[in-house]
Amino acid sequence: MQQTRTSLQRVNGQLRLGPVKTDRSARVIAMSRPCLLALRRHRDRQSAERRTAGKAWTDHDLVFASTRGTPLEPRNVTRQFDALCRRAGLRHIRFHDLRHTCATLLYEQGVSIDNIQNVLGHSSPTITKMIYVEVTETIQRGTADRLDHLFPDED
């Protein structure tokens, strides 16, 4: 598989594909099987969109593109995400909050900060810990419970 080293940026009000921030930004990441299967289904839908668009398709080799192959307008992604949350009866969250949720869920499952840092592409584990990982009640309870063996029951 070809590795693309571009990112979507807004320059002078226009969306442009440009270079990634750093060489480390272009990386290979592991994916869960369900995620991989979802991406394969998405690729199939996108192939159908490509055929429907015909010559109107502009190929930028994007995983997520408009029905014409062009980069997605971030504001449209936000509007669609907000609508999905409303339909699902979920409270409003920002699309970017999904990164925080991912980091927190991984941390709750015992994944190390260093590994979460690599998944999120941060340059430092400090950034990951300070900004992205929320200490949840589950984590706090698990931490406290680890001391239980030091204090015998008084029953």
C-alpha cells in the first residue's frame, strides 16, 4: 500500500492538500479487525461513488472524500457528526473529542501512555497524558483496589 504524506489544511480560506507537519506524522498504525472491515466497506461504497461520478471524479487518493473525490469540507463533517449524535440521542460533543475518548478508553484498558501516544501521533507522552487521557472513576477505583491486599478485612 502506498503511503501518502499529505494533510488537509486551510490556506487563505481554501482547502489544500499539503505536507504533513513532521516525518513522524506519516506512519503506519495497527487497526482492529472491525475497523479494517468497516474501511473495506467504505472503500466499496467509494468505488461506487467514483463510477457514478465518472469524469467528474477528481482523484486525490483520499480515504475519506466527497462524492466527487475532493477533500471533505471540515464544517460539513462537523454538521453530519452533530446530526448523527442528535439522532442517536447523545449529548453534543465535538468531533475532535473522539480522540480524547479513544485515548481514555485505551488507558482504562491498561494500554501504556507511550502506546497511546504512538496511536495518536503525539511527539511526547506528556501531551497525551495532560490533554487526552481523562482519569475516569473506573481508573481511580482500579488504582485504589490495588491496595486492598495490604489491608486485611476486619470481618
